[in-house]
Amino acid sequence: MYQTIIVAAVIIAMMVFVRCVDNMQTTKVLFLFYVISVFLLTLLIREPEVQIRAILNPFRKYIDLGRDIKNGWGDAALKGVWKALKKDELRITEIILNVLLFMPLGYLLPAIEERMRSWWKILLLGFFFSLAIELTQLVTHMGCFDCSDLVHNTIGGVLGFLVFSKHSGRTGDY
């Protein structure tokens, strides 16, 4: 769970830095660093897997989490739910990290490219960037193709855009 806090802190610091510095060149360098970091985190630091794995149900993690909570409900209600959540800490952390991983995409890209200042463009780009990573993981055996990652990464990109919109004082498509 500590890695989630560290990643969140780095992302928040990066967003504050971009807002305070307001320098296009610095933002572009930061974006390039972000893209390289994403590829390192999702592809290059992993060990190759022997067999191809693909999880095609985008809601699998939620189904498993719901089942574990439901099964823990009999153990004195809240105590059982807490026990189930502790059991699924890795799954919950993975969901949060996948959302956080793509927030800088939705924040930095509109900051450096005016044509990307639309939530639906960020949604599409986030989805296709995530799809490229997932397909590369599938082909190279450097991870598992997981449809829920597509969903969580795309949500992260859109959330990053919403933060950018709030910081820039604009709302909606522009």
C-alpha cells in the first residue's frame, strides 16, 4: 500500500510543479519522462512469463472483490468486510495504481498540446495508449493482457484531464 501513497505523492508533486513553473519546454520534458517511465514500469522491469495470459472480463477484479466482501459479511458485518478488504489489498492497490498511472497523461498532454484539450480525445488516447501497452505485454509475454487495466488506465487519463481543466479554470470541451 505504501507504493500507492508514493506514486500518488509523485503525481501530485508533478502536477503542482507543472502549474507553478508554467514553462512549455519543462512540461514537454516532463511528459517525455512520464512516457518513458510508463513503458519501464509496464514492460521492461518485468520478468517474461512462460505462457500467455489474458483476462478479458473488464470487471473481474470487482466481481472477485464483491464475492470476497459478500463471503466475509457473515463474520460480524464490518469486521468481516474489513477482513475481506485486507485480503484483497493487492487487488485494490493494483486498481488505484492503474488509475494513478494514467492521470499524468490526461494532465500533461493538454498542457503541451492545445488540440488535446477535450475529455473525449484524452479518453480515446488513454484507451489506445493503454491498449498498446497491454498488447505489447501479450506479445512479449512481459505481463498479462488485462481488460480491467484498459478501463482503469482510461479512467485515470480522464481524471487527469479533469484536474487539468480545474487548474486551468476551464470546463467542458475547448
